[in-house]
Amino acid sequence: MPVVLRRRVAVSALVVALATAAAAAAVATSKTTATKGGTLSATLSDATGKKVGTVRFIPGRNGRYEVRSSLRSLSAGFHGMHIHEVGVCDPAAKDPAGAPAPFNSAGGHLKSDAAQTHSDHAADLPPALVLRNGTAKSSAVTDRLTVANLLDANGSAVMVHVGEDNLANIPPRYHAHTPDASSTTFGPDAATLATGDAGGRAACGILRKSSR
Ligand SMILES: [Cu+2]
Ligand SMILES: [Zn+2]
């Protein structure tokens, strides 16, 4: 190969290498931005105002958060746990029909895309397993969340539900028996795809930047 051509090949290889490195750096930057701002935490209270523990969001590598929870004073068994889209934990909240519905003020499950359904919501976390003494500890890593989404204009809240979360795992041999036309719906119905049927809201905590 003539020297000039060899140089050209070397230069274009260098250009490709630099472009690849720049692209990698751009990806790394966007992933870091996802969890920028340090640890977030929520102090959860039940509907009587009693504190039932904390959930912390610790930034990890590649835009991941480790979600570490330490809970108490809950009933034994599994409890659905999610992030809800509004940072308002009102124990006196009501449902649209006017019936008491503690913490309904926190809205539905946080999404990073409007088309998401349960259990693919950005919000969805593994359920909490509460021991016979009422305490629960859990740690899970998620790559679905960003600080921009968690701490957007209306904030967000961590919610522990009264009941278990079915994660919308309803095989198609089941069909809905609701009074509307959805009795022809096989598998998870609209309510399940919105919430996982975890029932009422046992404890709620507004997510904030942690001072620690
Ligand atoms: Cu929830
Ligand atoms: Zn969900």
C-alpha cells in the first residue's frame, strides 16, 4: 500500500475510533444524568399519621437506583410497593365517588412513557414481604427511573399497599366479571393493568432529596 493511502486509512480509522468514543461518552453522560443529585428518600406514614419507615433511592452505576426499604408496623405478608406520580400524601383523600381513600392524592403509578401498563410502569417495585413482627426490609435495583421523572414539577410518592400486587400476572384463561362490557376481556383487565390490584393504600411518603 502506498504511504499516502496507508496514512488515509489510519486517519479514517482514528476518526471512527474518536466518533465511537464520543458516542460512548454521550451514553455514559446521559446515564449519569439519570440519577444526578444523589440519594433520594421518603419517610412513610400510615393513614393515622404514624411513621412506618423509610425508603431510600441510592444512585448506582449506569443510571440505576438501588431502592432500599426499612418498614415496620405493617400487617404480615406481601404488600404491593410502587412510586406514585404525585408527591402528595393526604390521609383524608377521597376517591372520585367521594368515599374515603387515604393517599388517593398521590395519583396512579409513575410512568416514563404514557403507554406503559402494570407491571412495566417505571414505578413498579418488587412487593415488600412483611414479617410476623410487622417489619420488612428489602433492596432492589431498578434501571427504570430518573431523577427528572421522580422529582418533576408535581413530585412523586412511595406507596405501600394494603394488599398483594399480582404484577398483572393473570393468565388468559381468566376473564373479567365486571358489570361493563369488559366481561369479554380475558387476562388482566384495565384495572389490573393500571394497579396490579394491590388494594387500598397503607402507607405513603413524599420522595425528596436526602440530606444525608
Ligand atoms: Cu401503588
Ligand atoms: Zn404499576
